Amino acid sequence: MSATLAKAPAPAPAPPEPALRIVPARRTGQWTAAGAVVLLAVLGLYSVVTNRAFQWDVVAAYFTSTAVLRGLGLTLWLTAVVMAAGFALGTLLAVLRLSANPVLRAVSWAYVWFFRSTPILVQLLFWFNIGALYPTVLGIHTVNLLGPLSVAVIGLTLHEAAYAAEVVRGGILSVDRGQIEAAQSLGLGRRRRFTRIVLPQAMRSIVPPAGNMLIGTLKGTSIVSVIAVQDLLYSVQLVYHRTYQVIPLLLVATVWYVLVTSVLSVGQHYVERHYGRGTAGAR
């Protein structure tokens, strides 16, 4: 008698797994903090607009006055001259710092060390009183040789050059050594290697801190008011010493500084994008 093998029943299909429901993370703390910040900002803005002590009508009256615009023009001129001269001298110092000559390296290092170690106000006051230190130089009387504006240009330029030297040196060091070796293999001279190969590539690293220095120099020029240079701050000081409207005149200077630095920031963005072409972070 042959045994009949019973066919095993097929296993029942497994029930489908329920779809996973993605629950967004609750950021209650972040939204609460953001709401608090927005509320404080609105309250602060409302206070500034409605507080009569700010005297916005006086701000509007003096915002484009002749004295203020003349001071603004001098501030912009001083910023441009100091930045141009400071970076020219700073580039020279950076090249000396990277030189193979130990004497030139030591001179550049000592310059940067000294001018970065002394406050800019002290430097300006020393230059302003240079006649007390050296009454005559090569037979020239120095007491009335340098006026306040000349002192401001010299002092700010020498101070700026120390920082510009480090910015340029950092940019040069950021260039790949292989680029320089490739230029040498093509027979390019040292000067052409620097101007055609090194400097254009170094600008990617130089432009961001240089832009910050430009904005810092614009605001830093206000320090020349202590030696009676009629920049923007000194111009509004002359007005409020006469009218005793201190707060609105300081607001005039503040708004002008904010406007100019905002324009410079936009310009810096486009310059950075120009020199950052071809890089992953360029936009």
C-alpha cells in the first residue's frame, strides 16, 4: 500500500508593514526664542521711532546740510587715500617678509610688530607733536610742517600698512606652490610671476579681510576728530557744540556711517564673487 504524501499548504502572505509616518521635529524652543527676538526688535524700533528725544525732525534738517556733507566727503577721501597708500606699503612689506634676505624679513617683521602694538590714537598724537621731538630735520622746522590732515593721512596709512601686510602675506601663502613652479618653468621673471600668477590667485584670500579693513578704516577715521580734522564726526560735533542738540547730530553721523558701510558691503560681495569664480563657494 503506497502512502500518499499530503501537499503542505502554502504559507499565508505576511501582512503589509504599516507605512512609517515621519513626524517633523518640534522646535518649540527655537520658535519661542525667535518670537521673543522679533518682539524685542519691534518694540525697540517702535521706541526709536516714537521717542521724541531722538528729534528726528532735527536729524532730517541736518542730514544733508553743507557742513555734514563736507565732513562726509573728507571722510570718504581720507578712507580712499589711506586704503590705497596702506595697501601699497603693506604689499611691499609682505614681499619683504617673504624675502630670502634675513635683514629685509627682520625689518618687515619689526614694522608690523611695532605699529600693531601701539594704539592708533597714540600714533596720531605722536605725529601731531612731532615738532616737540624733532624741532628741525635737515634744517627744516617741523613745528608747523605737518597740518592736522597731513598727520591723519600719515598716521592712518602707517597703521593700516601693518595690517595690510599680514593680509597680503596670508594671501600670497595661500597660492599653491606648484603654480609658482609652473611659472618658473615657463621662464617668467619674478615680477611677472608675482603680478600675473601669484597676485590674481591670492586675491581670493585677500579680498574678504581687505573689505573688512576698508569698512574698519571708514569708521576708524572718526578718531582724527581729536586732532581737529573736520571729518564727518568732527563736523557734527561743531554743530551740536553750537546748538546743544547732541543726540540728533550723533544720529546724523550714525546714519551716514551705516549707509556708507552698507554700500561698501554690497560692493565687497560682488568683488568677492568676481575673484571667487570657478570655486565651489562662489555665488
